[in-house]
Amino acid sequence: ARRMARASFFLTKTDEDSIRRRQRKNLAVLIALVLVDVSANARLYFGREKRLGELPREISRWTSAATFKDGVGDLLALVFFRVVLYASAGALAVTLGKQRNKGPPPPAKRPRRRRRRGRDLAPGDDDDADADDDADAVDAPLLGADADDADDADDDADATTTPTTLSVGDAPNDASTFDPNDFAPSEEDQRHNQRAVFRRNVVVELTFLLCIAMQAYVAVKTVTFYYAPRKTLQTVLLMSLSIACVNAQSVYLRAYVAACTVRTGVLRKDFHAHELQFHDRVVGHVCDMCGLRLVAGSKGLRFGGFRCKTCDFDCCMRCFCRKDRNTAEGGIRGDKGTKADQERTPAEYLWRVLGLAKLEWQLLACAIGLTLVTSVAALFVPHFQGAAIDAAIASDKEKFHRRAALLLASSMGVALFSACKGACFSLVGRRLAFKVRTGLLKNILSQDIAYFDSVNTGDLLSRLSYDCTNLTSPCNTVMSLAAQNIVVITGGLTMCFYVCWRLAMVSFAVVMPITYLIKRYARWSQTLNREISAMLGLASNVANEALGNVRTVRATSSEDVEFARYEEHARAALVAGVKDAFGGAGTVALTNLLELGTSVLILWLGGGMTME
């Protein structure tokens, strides 16, 4: 399909059935994680031969060092606190974050024939009565002043109806009669939705911070805990399971709240297979119907557009209101008419990308193998370096020279295999780009003539250049980084637990929070960078128009107008860049705080263990 290259795994369906399925799935997983967490902590508590009646007395003394190092009642109390926290925070976030959906337009009322009151019509007077009725209907005003009470009641009922999701039956039959106000949220609804999203995010983020504090408490407890004989491994595994459950619970609580507060869209199956959501400002996108760039520098109903969160379909307001997709520009068309787009899942997109990788499976396998070898060799570099330093401190020359030789060999291996890995991935990317470009041009040239009547030449050239590059770029970056990071994370945690599993528990507790912060900033920064690119593109268009028609600009004395247009777009890019800078600084500050705080905590606890 035409939009296949723009598919993303972050796109989700917004129809009611999909939303209900996500709600049930996230809630079921969250309840299962809570049950696993309760079972693990209950096993810890009752496994130390304690009774439930001793829990209040142990919790009352949880601040003492003896209770912190030997008791597990505080862990069981934290589990019940988390259950109450998830229930209350989830209900509060769903209540405060509920967004308003645009309700369907009021149904058209059927015309009623007037009846004469006070007299009955004879059978022979039917024609005269019909003629009189027709005359009265012509002379009557369009909006009758003598509406019935039943009609007024119906209007009141329609005005107080709870907004629901639009369906294809709610849309007018004539595409030229669509009113944007019937399908797009009002400005008041948009402001309400923005405030609701902000309130929801505040509640969810505070819950996330409390989860970080609780899992850090459990991690510190594992370092100073007095383990019972022959139960050390079991206790460590149960505490690790509790930390992992807290991380997963915060993730699925967020997903459940997001599913309960998602904003549904407009469903027009004659126009698009999925629901479309209105956005008053669309940045960095073009209309898939007419190919025009959506206005990114303005906000409001007339500048907005509809977007599909399932397949990344974009449509401007003009095309949505006035065009029938079967006869509009931009569709996939052949000699027999318009071709329908097939709906594809993210899994199908993944298999198609992997099918492209099969074309160069020899080089790709060699590159992944070299990546694994490079990552494994890089893991041993700090180990040999520390061993060499220890040998130097101990004045053991033979051991020092042996460790230094191993360090040199591992460093040379990392450098050599890294170069080979880069060459292999570069060759894979170049060869795939060549095959994709040539195959795409061959398929384009084999299309019917009607296909070229419905697409822009610039779009086809963009597919052959920019889109092909983006399609094959994951072979150079994503696969390499994925294989390398898997080995580094797995091997690093294994070596940390091998050297000192107590201190490794503290490091393990901060991996998920740091990953979450970086992920959130990456998505937000992606939006800002897309806005910066769109604004700079608009500024370049303004400059190109002004410089290309400089004689007209001088003749009309519109230099100030052109400069103001250019400055408006450049300033918008500057504002987005400033936001990105402050957001990046805040993310770096939080991640460094977690990393450095963890390092200080590990040094403090490790030093205390050494001195003891």
C-alpha cells in the first residue's frame, strides 16, 4: 500500500471495540501483576515463620535498624499500600482525564403535512386539500414559529445527549454538505481536553514517582537484609520479583488510564477504513488526498486536519468536508477504477521488513555475529582493567602483565570487530537501497495510466529518494543497536550479579525509571523536532518565493510583509527549539540524578559492607 513505509508500532486503533479490548487487557495484566506481587511478599513474610498477628507490631517499629534488616512486614505493608494507590490514582486519573468526544449532529426531522383543524375533508376535496397544503407549505417560513411541544422536547433531548462516537451512518450522504463543526470538537472542547490530559498526566507521574521510591526502598533493603540460612537464593528471587512487578505495574497502570481516557474519532467507511481524530494543529504532515502540506503555523478549525492513529493517514479539512475519496486526487487508481487500501497490522509490516532483510541474509548474519562478538569483548575490557589495577596494588608483576596483555587483546578485538561490523551493515544498507529503488521504479512503470493521473510526480520522486532511504536505514542502525544493546544489558547485569549481587539489585531498580524517562523525552522531542523542520521548511518556502519574485516584491513595496512572514516561521522554530532544549536539560538532570544517586548509594552501601 502507499502508506506502508510510514507505519509505526506506536500507532493504535481508536474505535470503541479496540479501546475496550485494550482496557480489559491492561486491567487483567495489572491485576495479575498485583496478585504475583502479593504472593511473593506473602511468601517472604510467612516463610520466616511469622504470623499475621505480628504484622502491626512489626510495622510500628519499621524505623528501627533491626526491623529494617530482619523484618519483612514493611514489604507486605507496601504491597497493600500499592493496591490502594493503584485503585485510587487510577480512578482519579480516569475521572480527571476524561476527554470530550464530538457527538453526532442532530438527526434531520421528517416534514409533516399540515392538517386543517375544525372541519373534516370530504372524499372529493382531497385534491383541493392537497393543493391548499402545497400552497401553505410554499408560503410557510423555513423555521416554523408554531413548533409542537413534542418537537421542543426532542430538541432539548438532543442538546443534552451525551457525546458519542460518530459512525458512517451519521455522516451526510452528499460529501459537499459536510460541516466541520459537526465533526470537529469546538474550541471549548479542545481546551477541556488539553486540561484533562494535563491533570491525568500529573496524577500518573506522581504515581510513577511513588513507585520509584518504593522499589528503591526494596532494593536498599536487599543489600542490608539478614538472610536466613539455606533461603538466600529464594529470598533474593522473591525480592527481585517484587521490584520487577512494581516496574511493570506502573507501566500497565499508565496504559490502562490512557485506554480509559482516549479520545475517539469520526468513522466514515466510505472515506477511510479507520476512525479519524481532529487536531487543530498538525505539524510536519501533508494531506494524503490532495498532497498539500497541512498548515503548521496556525491553529483553529479551518487550519486543522484529521489524522488516523491506526495507519497514519492525514487529511485536510477541505478534503474531508468536500471530497469523495472515490473521485478525489491522490488515491491508488487503475484503469478499472479506485483501488481499495488493504488494512495491515504492525506485525505484517514487520514481516515485510524482515522479508527485505532476507535479500542480504549472508551479510546481515555476518554483521549481527560481529556485533555480538564486539559487545562481548567490550564487556571484558573494564574487568581486565580492574584486575590489572588490583594486581598493581598487590605488587604482583606476573599477574599484572598477564591482565594487561588480556586488556590489550580485548581492546584490539573491539576495534577490529567494530570496523568489520560497520562495513557489513553499511554494505547491507547500500545493497538493499539499490534493490528497493530499482524494484520500486519497475513497479511504478508497470502501473496503469490512470495511476499517474491520480498521483503527483513529486510524491513519486520522494518515494524513490527520501522514503527508500528511510525504509532501508533501520538495517544500518536499528538492527546493529538492538543486537548490541541486548548483549550489553544481558552481559552487564550478569557480570554485576556475578561480582556482587547485593549492589547489583540497587542498579537493577533504576534501569526501568531511566528507560522510561528517556523514552518519554524521545517521543516529545520527536514532535518538537518535526515542528522545527516544518517551520524551517515554511520559512524556506517564503524566502524562495520572495527571492524568486524580488522584482514584484520591490514593485509592491512588500519587503516588510515578506520579512514578517519569514520571521514568524523562524520564530516558531526557535520557540520549539527552546522547549526542546529545556526539556532535554530536565531529562538529563533527572537521569543523571538517578545514575549519580545510585552510584553514591552503591558506594555508601558497599563501603559499609566492606567495613563490617
